[in-house]
Amino acid sequence: MNLIQAEAFILDLLRQQLPETLYYHGLHHTEDVVRAAEWLARSEKIEDQESLMLLRTAALYHDCGFMYTYENHEEAGCEVVEQCLPTFGYSTGQIELICGMIRATKVPQNPQTHLEQILCDADLDYLGRLGFESISHTLYQELQARHLIGTEAEWLQKQITFLSSHQYWTATALAYRQPAKAVQLEHLQKQATLLEP
């Protein structure tokens, strides 16, 4: 398993092929998810080197399907993983674990393993972090560019619905992200009340 080559390959590909209108799901998001996954893995006491390498690979490749499609990008990403990672010495079993992690990030999330839980929490780490408003605005811009959302009032309701139904899975995210996420949700609900006629 040559993680260094697999990482260089996908980062180069993402730089070249991700659409410019991915204001939220751009390369910066992938890099953020890698950082969050590694922080969560340390906090969750994941020490097995192979597990850490598989998690990092999954984080790097989790949104690469956006190069080809917006809907069901997780499956498109798994196709990339299945085609490319054998070149870098990944086994069939390792690729299955990576695809399991990628598929688990599909909303609504349903992770089955600890590593899947970590990647799911890393993917939505921003919900319970400083900068939530500016990051969520980039998602609004991205959805607007695809005519998938209308007014800001509709976006506000969509966020309230999403944050209300979302859950963190790891003990670390529950301790360090859930409290701030609850504050974000309360703030959004207050905004919605102000918009009511």
C-alpha cells in the first residue's frame, strides 16, 4: 500500500478536474476532512497503522466522485478507488474497507464500523466548529449554482432540518462538536423566527 503515491495522484486529479463551482466540496473540503479524520482518529485512540492509512486514503478519495457527477458521487468515488488503488498496491480487502467508509458518508449517514464513524464525523466536522456560517454559505452558493435551492429562507429551513436530524457518532465529536452544533441550530431557529410574518 503506497499511500504517498495514492495521495499525490488524487490531489493532482482533484486540482485538475473538480468543477470550479464546487464552492463547498472543493479541494479545500477534502483537505479539511483529512485533518479532521486524523484528529478524530488520535482522539479515538486508533493506533493501528494500516487502519490509519486506510482512513486517510478514504478521506482523500471520499469526494472524488464529484469530478464526474453531483448525485450519488459516493458510488462514482468508489469506482475511482476500485480502478486506481490497485495500482498503488492496495488489496481488494483494503479497497472494500475504503469504499465502506466512503459510502457511509452518504446522507443520511449510517456508519457500521468505528472507522466509518470517524470519516462521517470528519466529513461534517464544520457543523460544530467556528466558521460554520461562512462554510455553510459556500454550500448554499454551490447548490444555487446547480439550481438545487431557491431563496435564503428556503436554505435556512433546509439547514434547520439538516442540523436537527444530523448526529455525530464518535465520543470525540459528541464531546467537542455537538455542543457548538446545538448553538448553531438554536441561532438558525432564531433567524427563522425573525423571518416569520
